[in-house]
Amino acid sequence: MNAHEEHPTDAMASRVPGPDEEGPDAMASRAPGPDVAQPTAPDNEAHRLADTVREACLRAALDGYERAGFSGLCAEGRWEMAIDAIRSLDLDAVVGGSQPL
């Protein structure tokens, strides 16, 4: 080897990883510190509530879309009726459990 040639390990040691590559400390730099909040499992009650609201929204949208079709509306009009049905959903009734799904 002459003076102008680099030893392969020297070239690799001084090389900075590109944007699509990860260096040896990449995983260590991604590890959250002790002051970073860790994700927690969803609260069962909150998850059930969210699922209930989602089901009520889906039901309202499908019912609104179907009613608009019976009225002879085009696809755009049916979509608008579906969105309006979600907007006019009584959330208090959904959350309180008095709205049937």
C-alpha cells in the first residue's frame, strides 16, 4: 500500500452514514430518555366509548346514504346526506347509551 491509499477500515471509520443508512449508534439515539412519556395501553372505558361513537357515526352515515338513495338523489347528494347525518348525530344519546346502534 502506498501513502495515497487508505486502509479500508480507516475509510469506513471516518465515513458519515448517508440519509438512507444508519450508523452504529442509530438505535441508541432513538431510545427515549427517562423524561419522555411512554405510550400506555388504551383505557378500556375510553376505548369502548370511542368504539361506540364510531359505530354510531357509521350507522348514521349508512342510514343517511340509504335514505338519500330512496329519495332519488345522485351519488354526491347521497354523500352530503351521509355527512349531514353524522353531523346531526345526538352525541349525548350515544354516550349515554340511549341511542340504539
